[in-house]
Amino acid sequence: MTTVTVVLADDEALLRRALASLLTLEGEITVLAEAQDGESAVRATLRHRPDVLVIDLEMPGLDGLGAVAEIRRARPDQVILMVTRHARPGVLRKALKLGVQGFVSKSAEPAHITAVINTLHEGKRWIDPDVSALAVVDDCPLTDREIDVLRETGGGYSVADIATRLRLAQGTVRNYLSNTMQKTQTRTRHEAARYAREHDWL
């Protein structure tokens, strides 16, 4: 069996290190590098050029989707497996549009994650049934763009910073934030971001 090279990105150090050790034990997988956030995931992937990038969806700062978008610009053919505790339909759609080939639950056994990595390396796709089932249940009233803006707010960015990062006008960002506060019945954008996080909308 050919060894599959992997870069592993997850902000939870204990989980990341445990998974790195277990993946190596489970099959012919070599972990080239570990990354603790989106920015370092981008750097490690572009430097090491792994067969498969295994990346957590929820990370501080640049999240999994943001990192994937940057990686795609430099390495359009990079094979990517996204690990998540949940996946809203909008998130799933956006990830697939970015070319993510696989989704696996964060609670999956290492042997299963190993099998999915090999499946993706063979040019196939995989979405865990529990991830796709969660994605079908959509009680979120926010649009994908409103979610993008709230996610940036949760990262501590100002309206001006959010506008720059999302390539939007500041007035447009304020409108999105106003909409999110109305929909979540909160008084500030930070409360709206917290409410959305608590309801697994981000």
C-alpha cells in the first residue's frame, strides 16, 4: 500500500496530537505537519503539499472554510477532508463549492477517518451520514453572508476589518449585522454572534 501524506489542522491540541498518533498507527499514513489554526494550516499545506489535508471546520481567527479558500487559490487540486461536530446546510454547500471532497464527524473512530482519507486519496468523495443528516435540519434564519459576518465578529474584528476581509462595503456589513441582531433578538453584534454560536449556526 502506498503511504498517504497528511497535514492535520485542529485548534484542540490534545485531539490533534492524539489523532496524529492514531492515524499513523491505523494505516499507511504519514503526518507531515500539524497546524493549530487556519493561518498555519495554509502555510503548512503550501509548504508540505500533502496528499490530503485534514482540517477542522471550527477554528479561531481564520476558520476551516477560510483556510480552504486560501489553499484552493494556490493549490486548486488539493484533496481536503473537513472534520466537524456539526454542519449547517449553508456550511456544507460552501465547503462543497470550495471543492472539499470529504466530511467526517469529529467523534468518528480513527480507523474510520483513516479509511475516509484513503477513499479521498483514491479520487472518491465521502460525507458521513450523521454529518449530512445534521445538515438537512436547518432552523437557522440567517443567510450565508450574515453568517460570514457574524463569524468574523466572533473573531474580534471591527466593522472596517470585516469589510476588508470579506471584500464588502462597511455599510453592507452594518446592514448584515443589523439583520442578524433583529433575527436573533439581541442588542449588539457580539450578542448576536454568541447567540448564533450557542445555536450551532456558525
